[in-house]
Amino acid sequence: MTKRYCIFITALFCAFIGVFLVANAVSPDRTFSEVENRNLEQLPAVDFGTPEKLFRDGNFFNGQFMRDFETYTTDQFIDRDAWVDLKARTERALGKKENNNVYFADNDTLITRFDQPAADRVTENLNYVNKFVENVDIPVVFSLIPTQACIWADRLPEGAPNASQTDLMAQAQGAVTGATWADVYTPLMEHKDEDIFYRTDHHWTSLGAYYGYTGLASALGYTPVPLSEYTPTVRSTEFYGTVFSSSGVRWVKPDTITTYVPDDGITVVSHTYDNSGNPVEEQRALYVESFLSVKDKYSMFLGGNQSLGVVTNTNNPDGPKLLIIRDSYADSLVPFLTAHYSEIHLIDPRYYHLSVKDYVEQNGIDQALVLYSVPNFVTDGNLFWITR
């Protein structure tokens, strides 16, 4: 290797670095990544602290500024989405079957890895459900929803680590003796060859939610409407969900969002509070179609996350009232339940921090359903709110 060649390679490398340095410097910062569906880190401000506490108050000397700046440069790197895609494709070409805790599964499916949860958190959350059952003077139904990692385990790469969700469901059924257990695992397994989950998102599809609805029927005391009585409506054929966003994978085809239940006579009101603590009511709908034009298309169901929502069926004014303590899987399930209730009240403990016991009494609730996906239930740190 000649000296001239070494100089050329060094100059070429420096030019390569320089191009990216200049490009990153002049390109505008982005605030949100549509592909990853998250806010991006912005340029952190330097804080040296007060003169009296120079090394303790500021973010510069304690290392926080550099950590934030590193995240900022990573998030704002020019053409970040293409580099993320290249990384995932490279790892796939090298034989890797996983990226960012997402498996590259068969049938163009992305499945989030499910690891064994902390035993104390599982026990703690089951105790919270028991406490809720004791607090309310109404029948309570309890169920956990198995996810793709369980129902579609045969799609996972050979030898992929995958903790047992069925063991956790059996533990939950045995631990909460005061509630009626509803089995949604069986109907989902019976229809595992159908499109019951999205391939790019962690939620079940409307079809999967329908089979979950049939699994809840006996415990909640209604007769399910036959699937043949619904007319499916395709809402979008371009849905890329949360697992797609986190995986780095960009080569899979999009999902289709379909609904079955008409929204005639159904109203939805979201209840929140303003900065002064005053109650605020927001009119929503069973299907909020404006979300179909953005990345987060699953939020079309009920308008997405809300601390408290009330779904009213004006076609069934004399029906019972159901309270669901839930995660976002309930959003696509609720349309099927509307046929059997006058009101469905939805509480998300991540955001609702008032007394659930008082809410049940004040709103004449007839039944309660605690419904979570297995991964959300075993990791949720907010279930203690339902014991108030």
C-alpha cells in the first residue's frame, strides 16, 4: 500500500464524514417520526447550574446533557428512516430473526418478543383485581387476551425464546376467585388460521375481537350476534402498526383494517379534565375516520386513548350498563358489545385516577369486566388505581 493511496483513502474517509456532518448541520430538525410513530429528541439546552451548586444542579456536569445530545443526534440523523431500514435488512441478510425485540416471523408477520414477566408484578396486579372485586357490589368478569406470540407461536423462528402466556392465564384464573373467568383463548386458537391479529401491530383485528366477544358471552350473559349477520367494511388497506414502527423492518406489506358493526345510534363521549381540574366532555364516535389519514390508524376505534369514555346505544335504552377496566384491545371489541348494553363505560387506569368504586355506585353500573392483553397486564404499573 503506497503512501499516496493511504492519503487518498484518508481524504476520502474525511470527505465522507464531512458530507454527513454538513448535511446533518443544515437539515431541519424533525419533531415527529411518522414511520416510528413517536416524538423525536430535540436539541437539549445546556445548564451549568447555579454558582453555589455548579456540579449538582446543571445537566452539563452530571452527564445528562451528553446523554440527551447523543439521543438527539441519533434521532435527527439525516435520512434516519432509510438507515434504520438498512440495519434491519442487513441483520436479516446475516441470518438474524429478530430486531429490537421483534421477530421476523412467517407469513410476513412481525411478532413482539414475550419474555417471562416479573413474578412479583404479576402477583401484585392479580391482588389488585381481587381488591377491585371486593370493593364493588356487582358481578365482575375477568379475562386476559393472548397475543400473537401465543396464538401464532408456530410462525415464530425455530428456537425463538417465548414465555408461556397460557401459564399466566391459568395463574390469573386461579388467583382471582371472586370474579368469573372468561376464556377468550379457546375461540382465538380455534380460528388461528384466520386474520385475527394484525401482522404489523400488537392488537387483534376486528375479526379477532369478534372471536374474543364470543368468548366473553357466557360469562357476561349474552348471546353473541352471528358473524354472518354483519357486513364487513374495509376502512384502510395501508395500516402499519406499532410493531412495524419499533422493528425497523420496512419490507412487509401493510395490514387491512375492517369493521363489522354499524355505528347507527351509537354515541361516544370522552371525559377528561382541564388544567384547572374542571371536567371536560369531548364528543367522539365509534369510528373516528380522521385517524385513517395518519399513522396511528388503530385510533380510529373510539378515537384512541382516553381516561374515561362512555359509549351509549340509543337503540337499546333499557339494556344493562357495563364497566370495562381495560387496555386498548377493548377499543375494537366495544362495537360488538354495543348490541347488548345501553351504556359501556371504559376506564383506563393509566389516566383515570379517581375512585372506581364511587364511579360504579354513582353511574348505576350493572356489570364490570377487567380485560387486558397478557403482556399489558403483567407489566402494567397502574392497576392499583382500580382499588380506590
